[in-house]
Amino acid sequence: MKNYLKYDDVKVFKYDNLVLAVIYTIGHILIAMTCNRIITGATLDMAAADAFIEPIINGFWFYFLLVVLKNHITKRLDNMPTKIFSSHNVGIYLAVIYTIGHILIAMTCNRLLTGAPLNLAAIDAIVEPVVNGFWFYLLFEVFNIYKENVVASASGRSSKNPNPEQLKSSKLAPINNKKDLD
């Protein structure tokens, strides 16, 4: 770790990804429930069930995509006679496939769990990830500002440990604050 970090600051940086993931997940669930309630008119318990079950299924979809389909897609791209698509860009291909699968899973879960019409389930499956994207960005930016403030305070710019230029003489205790004595 950097020398200028205090012990408490090190703990914050050590667990920052875990903390962010927990905060993001709680927000994600609340956003999913709210979108489901507003868009489809589902009851709170059904919206909550959808908000918990659908991400779990998408987690399995993500795992399947990385473990099984990634190797299959990479081999297929490498064996193509024309090199229009490259296996070096497999990440973007997987992201597109994942997104399409995510939307289909979200629509299906919403339809089966809440009984919403398919058109409203489709709208919810598209709107909710967009709102969560903004939530992710907001959380990311706010936490980065917090981290910058922690680093700034650890580097000597806090009120507890001010720079010498920030020191001012107190008029209340002039005897203790004589700076320019010869």
C-alpha cells in the first residue's frame, strides 16, 4: 500500500469493491421492483419475487456464457474462412449475446412471475437495465469522489493534519502561537 494511507484508509480501499457491490445490488433490487410496479402494475410481492429471481437466473446465464459459449464462439471465429469477425473481439460479441439473453430472461421471468402482458414485460426488460446503468454510474462517481477525499485527507490536507501554510495564529492564545520568534 501507499505510504500516505492510514490504516483506516487502507481498510476502505481494501473492501471498496465489496461495499460497492452490496450497495449496487440493494439499489438494483429496489430499482427492479419499482420499475416492475410502475411499468407492469404488478403487486409488491410479485415485483420483489421478480427482482430477486431474475438476477439469479441471469447469473447462471452469465456463467454459462463464460464457461461454455466463450470457448465455442472463439473456436468458431478462429476457424472461419473469412476474417470479418475476429476472436480478439470476443468480449464485445459475448456482451451482445449476454444482453439479448438478459432481455429475454427478464421478459420471461416478468411474464411468468407477475402475469404481465408480454409488451409490458418487454418494456420493463429494456427500461430497468437502463435505469440501473444510471444507478451504477452515479454510485461509481460518488464513490470515486469519496475516495479522492479520503486520499486528500490522508495526504495531509485535512483539518486534523493541516499543511504549514494553512496554520494561522490564534488571537485567543497568542503566547502558544508565536511563529516568528528569533
